Amino acid sequence: MELDEALEWATEKNHGILITIRRDGRPQSSDISFTLKDGKFCISATTSRAKTRNLLRDDRAVLHVTSPESWSYISFDGTVEVTSPAQTHNDEVNKELADIYQRIAGKEHPDWNEYQQAMINDGRLVLRFVPQRAVGMVN
């Protein structure tokens, strides 16, 4: 499947399964929400999650996106960029997390100060999945 065609299909979605590699080589899967921006799948995560620890050790991953109502799916192979956690209000990571929130929720947060403080408290960061190949079936 052509990567551009796969990305176009995934643009209308925002949920998937991110599959990373555990230390012993076995796969680890996580349900995630994403938004596509500049050809990358942007995902909010925390420093304490298994997926984050796995990706800091090995940046290879698969992002599997489905559309059960049409029996369609695409699995993207790629690598993941991991940002540092949000440190202060309005730092670059907090701004990116706010953008991800707005794109997925489709609305503004009712209290951005509260949101940004929660991102700092949670140790939130951004995972940017960079797709390199795609396989699947779109009906």
C-alpha cells in the first residue's frame, strides 16, 4: 500500500494500537489516541508508561489503525521520536500537548492553566510516530 494513500485514510481516524518492543523482544501493545500532523502521528504519553520506556530503548514500532465498520485496517511500520516531559507552562512540549488535545477532542479545554499543570504533574510528553511503510486493506 502506498504510504500517502494510507496516511490520507488515517487522517480521519484518531484511535489505534501502538506496538512497541519489550526488553526481551516480545511485543507490547497500547491503545492510544493520535492526531496526524506533518506526516507524523502525535500521541500524548507519560514517562512512566511501558510504551515510553520501550521506545527510549528501541524506537521501532507499529501503529495499527482499524475501521471495524468497514473491515478496513492499516498497520504502519516506523520509528518514534520521544520528547522530554513538559516542564513549565507554555513550554514547547506543553504547547504541542495542547494542540494534540484540541485536534483529538475537537474543542478547547475549559481551563488551559489547569491542563498545562496537569501535563507537568503527570510527566506528559509527546510521542511522534514517523511512518515508513504501510500494509493493510481499505474497503
